[in-house]
Amino acid sequence: MSKIYGIDLGTTNSCISVLKDGKPYTIPVDGNGIVPSVVSLDGSNLLVGRKAWNRAAAFPEQSIRSVKRLMGTTEKLKLGNKDYDPEDISAMILRYLCDEALRIEGHEVEKVVITVPAYFSDAQRRATMEAGKRAGLTVERIINEPTAAALFYDHVLASDGEPESKNSAEALPKEASQYALVYDLGGGTFDVSVLHMGEIIEVLASTGDTHLGGDDFDKRIVRHLLHEIKEKEKVDLEDYVPALARLNAVAERAKISLSEKASVRVEETRIPTPKGKSCTVSMEFSREEFEAMTEDFVDRTVASVEKAMEEAKLSPDKIGKVLLVGGMTRMPAIAARLEQIFGGARMPVVDPDLSVSNGASIQGGIISGENCEQILVDVTPHTLSLESLTYDYEQLECSPIIPRNTQIPVTRARTFATVSHHQRIAELKVYQGESRFPADNTLIGETYLELAPAEAHCPILVEYSYDLTGIVHLVAEQKGYSRKTEIRIDSRNPQLFSSQGLQEIEDGADDEDEEAEEQAIAINFVTQRARNLISKMQDGEKKNALAEALARYEKALVDDDSLVDEIEDELLALIEEEALEEE
Ligand code: AMP
């Protein structure tokens, strides 16, 4: 079997690694293997990586950075006079990594494992797979970045013994050696995961923030620089993109220096202004000032750490190791803050930039049957639920089918019931998120199950499967009537799932045509609306009239089609009248 390469497709930087003699090796693309996730157009020449990054500061309009933030959206990106999908831009970065790997190593890259933040939604995971496809690659697996980092750490431990630690860990209870926390702060995303590191690596909990990263820290420095320029040079560059690009690059350099030094002087003389002249800024920043101006970001990461610990049902003294991943964890304040929480845990010094792609290459080795001992267990990043009516028909709620942090691959089913007698359609709305209320979660897809005539409370079995690439499949079945429907994901659309249509199995009946389906949906809407109102109305004449009309309507649906329209009009009028009064 050909080698499976590991790729960390990062917001700021990307890396490609492969197992060589059973050891992960990062291919030194762009010199040190840390390849800026930037593309830039120079005339008709497409630049990717370090060269694109160099050009991006001077020509931001012809360059694209941080495309990872847009993965899973339908936003178009302009490069030259062409529009691209985020997947196309990511594909250019992947292609560049693989072409360079071929040039350096002499082997074609065909199969890959790509990592994503643990908090990535299904849309974002699908988009990442699609980017791989568009780059002409076979994506064997999408895995979570923290999980990859832990795989790498485990490998270092197995081959070189316990790596040096950033702190002097205290003796912890014996069981703590089994638990690790991965803190991953990169250029654009933050992830934290709690792992059980036994014979297998198990992710107990993972959470994070897809909109927090090193770029935000840079912007805080930029804010100070803009203020200084406004004061001293009397020019407002807040909305002037070429100047902002230059200042961002300056700010990032200052931030990186502050990880080594107690203070840094920013001197920049070539800042472009809208009038064509350039201006200058000169400022001193101390590490202390920088830490104070970004403390709220660190606080946000700590809140996520606490959330992950709560989900894993562990106290800090149960964590034996804290693994730091992502370039931003070189900022000393981060390790210091984590040490306050996990004083006793070790913080092994493992390269925070390369551990994810190295871990992905280990996963590649596991898949291709190379000599790797670890087995990986991953979890669902979000709860997947189905929208249903509460018992009192008062409101809609999300009924979880696969709870967040369930080990994957997983298949779980739950039985629901129809609401009304001879209900024609069951609406199936799939939500992702932790709230009980659909409005607070993300609707990721919907379909309908056409039902055979049956009494109310007829059981509908709804089964969700979540596979190792993070993709969801739904199957719904009316028990005892062989009515079944399935849906699958369409990652290009925010409504991720596209219906495969309603199928009638076994008895081989034809699918309803569109008109009949629409009519059935309308009937379902009317009956549910009526029931909902009845459950809220006070006893009295109006309630009785509505209940009586609903009963006649349901009877007509079964016994006498010719009466349906007339009773439906009557029912709708009563519903409307009651709804108006409610308002
Ligand atoms: P990653 O996405 O893991 O490649 O991390 C990139 C982020 O780490 C960027 O925001 C970099 O500016 C930041 N970074 C890299 N090296 C350092 C450093 N020594 N100190 C602070 N931040 C750094």
C-alpha cells in the first residue's frame, strides 16, 4: 500500500508529514516545513506558501489568507478576475504541499489524512474533504487536530521516553498519568480536548472557538499602532487595506519577538497611505503591556478549558499532561496561565507547529498498516438532534439522538411518534448544537417521511450514523409499515443534507408526485397547528369548536376526500381567528 501522508491544513500555516522508518518526518517545504496558508497572484503566476505570504503584505487585494475560516460557507473569493470557492483555495494549498513534497522527496503524494479543529462542523469537515478531492487527492480520513497531537506525543513517549517538560510538575495521583489536556491555539482557531491515554487514545471531551487565534492577538497591536499613527502623522488608516496588511505583518513580528524578549521596538517607515505617500510609526511594547492587552483572549481560552474539564467530569488534579499545540502557545503567558490551573501536570516540550501533521502521518501509518501501535478513538463534536413537539404540543424542541462527545463511528436510534391520526407526513429536521431550543442550534438538513395511514402515536424510528470522517447519515422508518427515507450531506449548501426522496420499500409502491407531497405537508401543517392551539386554549366554546372541526377533518381525510377542502377552510378560519386573538 502506498504511503498515506499527514497534512495539517492550518488557518495560518500548513505542514505535510510522512512516516519514515516508523517515525514521523515533516517534509521541509518552504525551508522549515511551516508553510503559510496563503495564495497570491503575481500577474498570471499563482504563488502559494512563503512566496505568497511575502507578496500578500504589499498586494493584499491579490492575495488570500485564512481561507480556513470560510470553509463550509458558500462565500466566493476573488483572485485576479476569477471567483473561487474556499475549497478551491484550500485545494491550491494542498496541491502546493504535495507538489513540493514530490519535488523534495521524489514520491508522488496520492493519499492523505487531513486534520481539522475538533470544533469544526460537518459542513467544514465536508468542505475540507472536497478541497482534498479538488487537489486530486484521496482523503483517507479527516481527524481532529488535538487527537493528532496526542498521537504524536504518544509516539515521542514510546520512542524517546518522556520529553523534557516546560514546568516542574508535582507528584499527582497515579490515575492522572492517564489523562491529558490538549490546548491548541493556532493562527485562527482555538481547540481544547481532554484525552484518556490508555492503551487506546480516547477523546473524552473537546470544545473550542473557531474565531479565536493569533490573528486576533496581532490586531490588538495593530490597534495601538493605528492610534499612534493617527496621533503623530494625523492620518487615519483604519480602513486602508494596504496599510493594514503591512501593520499586521509588523504586529505579528512584534508578538513573536515578545515570546523571547521582555520588550520590543516597532519601527516601520514604509506604511502606505491613501494619498500615495508613506508614513512612519515607532513604538515600544513591553511583554507586560502586550499580555495586559490580550488577557481577555487568554481568559476566553481558559473558559473553554474549564468547559472541557466539566464535560470530561475531571478536576484539574486528574490531568497528568498538558500538551501545547499551535504557534501561539509559544507566548509565555499561556503556559503560565495553564500552570496556575494544572500546577501538577507536566507540559512536555514537543514542537507545537509540527505535532499535528506528524500525528496525522501516524494516523496515516495506522490506516496503511505500518508498524504503529496506537489506535484512535474520536468523538462527535456536537450533539445531533431531531426537532420534535414537546409532550404537551406546546413548543418545538431538539431531541438529542447522538450526544456531543460520543465515540465515533457510532449509530444511534430513537423512537418518535406521530402526532395525529392518519398523519401523512413526518417532518425530519436535523439540528446540530447543545441547546434544547431549535432556534439556538444550527439546522443542518431536513427531509420528510411519507407515512402510511395509521393511528396517532405510530412509532417512527429515526437512526443517525456518524462516521470517522464526521459525516452524518439519517434513516427514518415508520415501524410496521415499511416506509423509509434516508438523507445525506451536501456540503456546498448550508442545508447540508439533500433528500434522497421518499422511498417505499418492500411493497414497491410508487413515490408520490410533488403535488401530492405538497398537499400532504399542508395537511400536516394544519393538523399540527390546530393541536398546538387547542393545547394552549382555555376550556370553552371556541376550544370545543376547534377540536370538533379537527376531529371532522381527520375523519374526512380517512373516509371522505370530497369533504376535506371544505372542512380544511373551516379549520383554517378558526385557527386564524384564534391566532389573531393570541396576538
Ligand atoms: P499555527 O496556526 O499553529 O501555525 O500558529 C500560527 C500562529 O502562531 C500565528 O498567529 C503566529 O503569529 C503565532 N506564533 C508563531 N510563533 C510564535 C511565537 N514564537 N510566539 C507567539 N506566537 C507565535
